Amino acid sequence: MPEKIQIKNDKLIVPDNPIIPFIEGDGIGPDIWAASQRVIDAAVKHAYQGSKKIEWLEVLCGEKSFKDSGEWLPEATLETLRSHLVGIKGPLTTPIGGGIRSLNVALRKELDLYACVRPVRWYNGTPAAILDPNRVDFVLFRENTEDVYAGIEFENGSDESKKIIELMEEFGQAKKIRFPESSSFGLKPISKEGSIRLFDAALNYALENNRQSVTIVHKGNIMKFTEGYFKKWTYAHAEEHYSDRVFTWAQYDRIQEEKGTEAANSAQDKAVKEGKIIIKDVIADAFLQQILLRPDEYDVIATMNLNGDYISDSAAAAVGGIGIAPGANINYISGHAIFEATHGTAPKYAGQDKVNPSSVILSAVMMLNYMGWKEAADLIESGLEKAIFNKKVTYDFHRLMDNATLLKCSEFGDEIISKF
Ligand code: NAP
């Protein structure tokens, strides 16, 4: 009997026949979803010999929903996602005009999906932008609900902007605004609670998956009270609540100041030998350079919304591009999670059965792991890796590979299934 996934005592309860809502997506979404769903169902059937099966439930959102009901994101869709906890989606068109800036952002806000999780690793054979992509294997945790994405902006010349200029005069800050008359303004809220819950998600992932470090990526050198506090709060939280399992660079700095560099180095070496996780930090611009030059120094990343947005696409390019980059938006406290393609709707390829379905397929791998269905997840991941290694790929990889076989979107799905 199909049943809902539930959460009890902070643990996800996944029945053998869970109902999982899906949003097919716009543009290339239907092609990708059709291929992905076949791969997921075949993997589950193969891994569990019929003892487990997903009951798919379509929910409407985006263009398909707008055509059906005049609503981009109906309340019924939100309610279904809310009550079923786990869902998966294809890419969605960003509505032009109207009240919704982005359907993805709206979904994340409505369900308070505060952690955007993006694993970045290389699959053998994938054409990549860096010389040695095998050295890339990290998981990005991007805060999803705060920062400039809060959507609080005031247009130049508006009454609100004029009031902001008046307020800045009162605060003695007005001279810092170079051209006040024509300036628009945006707000960047970063809170202690928001920072810590994101960091906890990253650190718990690191602890559960035997990772060696968590890197806080920030621009605290410039934005001292927002990004700077993200760093301060998370370092302090790690030291207060995980002191037996972590060693932080803030601790290193204190030891260095009191006892010198040698003592700080030996304290860090001891922590590494004891299997503690190193909590370090790096400025965002330096980080973007280092993930191309020295990617093996990074493991789990914790960062704020805008940094995370830039990092995720740039990092994806290093190992093969957004066609193969999976993602999830998760609230680890309520259990709500939506797994999704990280690319857009690529409308020029819609309906051509042409594009790479890997982004949704690998998002499904994340979903199956989240549900504890690791055997099915592993089957898909290794099938996909074999297909790429054998150079049986869609157009995006085909144009970058010598002597590859060009497959359609659906054929790539079949190729994965044939490897189970
Ligand atoms: P896009 O849809 O991501 O497409 C940009 C380019 O990326 C495509 O032309 C294609 O490059 C490549 N690409 C994307 N998906 C691919 C796939 N599955 N396989 C192979 N190549 C792929 O970005 P966009 O054209 O800027 O945005 C179109 C719409 O999507 C907009 O409405 C945007 O707001 C929305 N969007 C939605 C999401 C989301 O739902 N998560 C994310 C981003 C954008 P080539 O042409 O070079 O092959």
C-alpha cells in the first residue's frame, strides 16, 4: 500500500512503497523527467527485486500549472510537498512580471528549505574544464533563506530609497553612497540562527561521511557584520558544541598567538591524527581560484546564499558543467527536501529528446541516499559513470569528446539501465 514518508523523533521513516511527488518541469523538463523516472524505477526494481517501489505523484508548478489553472505555484502543490516531505523536480521557468520572482526561491522559502546541498565530483571520462578533475570531490552547503536573496530591494528614486538616504544621513553614513539620487538599495540579512543551522547541516554531513574538513567561505573582510559574523558564529558554535570532534583555525590562531607557530601546527597535527574534523575558512574570491588550482584541499563547504550560487556553477563547470550537476534543498529539522536539476529549462531544446538528463538523475541518487535506499542510488551512479566512460553520451559531452557515440536524452537513460 502506498504511504507517505514521515519524520519521527528526528528520523525519516520511509515505507517500502513511498508516495513521492514530482514536478516534471518546463522546457526540457518533460524529456529529462521521462528518462530519469525510468532510470529510478529500474534501479529500485533491480536493487530490491520488487520489495520496494516508488509511487509517483505528479504535482503542478510552472508553465504546466499556469496553463491549467492560471497559477504558477498552486497552494495544492505546496500542501502536497509539505505533507509528503520528500519531492523531486525538473527545471522551472522564471515567470516574467507578476508577484513571483522565482518559483525555485518561492518553494525554498515556503518549505523553509534552508540548506542547498550540491555535491561536486568528477565522473571518469567526463570532459572537464580543469586539468586534473579527479582531485575534485566536495559537497557544497549553501544557505538558502537569507542574504540578498531575501528579496528586499528598493528601486532608485522610490519613496523608500529616499527614506533610506534620509536614514543614512541620520546614521552619518550618507557620504558613503557615491551617487545617492540614482542609487537603488538592497538588504542583506544574515542571522545567527540561519548561519548555525546551515553550518550544523554541513558539519553533520562531514561527521557522518568521514570527511576531513569543513571550510567556511565568506567575504567577512569586507562585509564584517554579515559575512564576518557568519564566520564568527559558526567557529564559536563548532568549538562550543563539537569540541571533542573538531579543531578550528580560530583555535589554531589562538595557540599561535600564545605559544607560537610550532605549537599551533602540532596541535593541528594531533587533531588530524585523532580523526577530528578541521574547521577552516577562506575568503570567497580566493576560494574560487583555489577550487580550480588546488581543489583537493576542500571537502565540505559551508557558505551563504550569494557566494554559494556563484560557487556551485563554477565548481560544476570544473567537473563537466551544469548538465551533470545535482542539487537538493533540505530542511534537516523538519525533514522536508526537494531534489532538483540545477540547470534551467533550456527552452531552445524543449521537446527534442536531446539534452543531458544527468542533473536530475544524480539528484535522484541524492534523494535515494536521503531515503536510505543506498543500493539503488549506487546502481544508478555506477551505471551513469560507465555510460560516460564508454563515451555513450548526449550532445553536450559528445561535442567535447573524440570518437564518442551520440545518444538522445532517452537513450542515455536506457544506457544507464543496461549497466545495472
Ligand atoms: P539554462 O536553461 O540552464 O540553459 C543554458 C544553457 O546551458 C543551455 O543553452 C545549454 O547550453 C546548457 N544546458 C542547460 N541544461 C542542460 C542539459 N540538461 N543538458 C545539456 N546542456 C544544458 O539557462 P537559461 O537559458 O539562462 O534559463 C532558461 C530558463 O530557466 C529561465 O526561465 C531561467 O530563469 C530558468 N532557470 C531555472 C532554474 C531551475 O529551475 N532550477 C535554474 C536556472 C534557470 P548549450 O546551448 O551551450 O548547449
